[in-house]
Amino acid sequence: MSQPTTTEQIIDLFLLRVTPPDRAADLPYYTTGSIMAAAVMRLTIIGAAAWGFSSAYSSSGWWWTTVMFVAWGVGVYPAYLQYRRFNESVEQLQDGTLCGTCRHFNPTNQLCTILDEHVTSAEPPCEGEAWEPR
Ligand code: SF4
């Protein structure tokens, strides 16, 4: 997989990608960790902006209610959608590949734990020699 450009890294930092990049094929382009990090970044920015605006303008209960909706809609919900998408791809791997039935497969980051390589729907990185049942 080729390295992402700076623009792609910024896009990935905020979890703005809705379709897999060409370079990813069926490798994970977001993992649980990157999804959590992006959600925290978004919420931090929303929180800082909300706090800045609330001190600049006198804020009411409606203001904070609106902020809560924005935090959910822009901060949490996109991360939830990405997490669901990631889980669907991992489920496909678990159902359709040898690695998916192996005890060394880590579904959290779609990684073979003994080879430290991302697992895809293609040939297992160990060619089946290190496979062990769960
Ligand atoms: S040990 Fe082999 S079969 Fe098991 S997850 Fe790693 S590459 Fe896949």
C-alpha cells in the first residue's frame, strides 16, 4: 500500500473519507484506534469552538442544547458509522478467509498478531503454515 499524501492524512485525521482509497484495496484504512482518535479530535474542536462562542456571546440553554446535537451529529455519529463499516469488513474477513478462523487474527485492527501484517481476503500472509484454530 502506498503512503497517503498530506491532504489524505488530514482527511483521515478527521475521518472524512466515505469510500476506501484506491491504495487500500481491502486493507483497513481506518481501524478502531484511528476512529476513536478522530472522534476525540472532532469533539475537542467542537467543544473549544462552543466554549469560545459562549464566552463571546451570552449563551443560553438553547445554545448548549444545540452544541450537544452538533457534538452528536458531527463528532460521534460519523465515528459510529465508520466503526460499523470497519466491523462489516472484519466480519466478511472472518466469514470468508482462513485468517478469520485463526487464533492469531486480531479483529480490532485486522492484523495477524504473529506476523504483524494486515490480513486481506487474498492469500494468508503465512500461506496457512502458522494457522491455529481459535
Ligand atoms: S497465522 Fe497465518 S492464518 Fe493465522 S492470522 Fe496469521 S497469517 Fe492468517
